[in-house]
Amino acid sequence: MAAINMPPKLPRKPDPKVAKLLGEVREWCEEKYGRRIELANALGVKPSRITDWLNGRTEPSLAIGLKLIAFLKARQSQKPESPDRP
């Protein structure tokens, strides 16, 4: 049997909503050392997966993306609100 030559896979453009979510994750992780490990433990993935997402090598699955959103919302609700400035 002859081998079938498949065309090369074209790179996929990142989804803007995923990019925005990962930007929020990056900001949260950069606020304090050790947060990537905390996030990985909460999501049930290896810390290297978080690094891969933040460096654009891979994207989280839909299920993990939903967990990321819930995680960030929970953390935002725990933040003390800053007083309004006049």
C-alpha cells in the first residue's frame, strides 16, 4: 500500500475570547509567585499545561476553559473591593 501524503496542517488563529481569558489568567498568575501551581492544582492539570497555554503553545479544552472562568470569578469575588475615589 502506498503512503498517503497529507497536506501540512495550517496554524489556527487563536480565538480572541480564549486569548482574553488567558490574558486574565496571566495577569492573575503574575500578581504573586506560585499561582500557576495553585491554578494547576485547582484545575487538575500539571503546571506545565498552564505554562503551555500562557506561552501560546496549546489552548485549554472547553471543559478546562469553563473551569478557568469559574476559578477566576471565585477569586475576584474574594478580593476586597477598593473604595471609590472622588
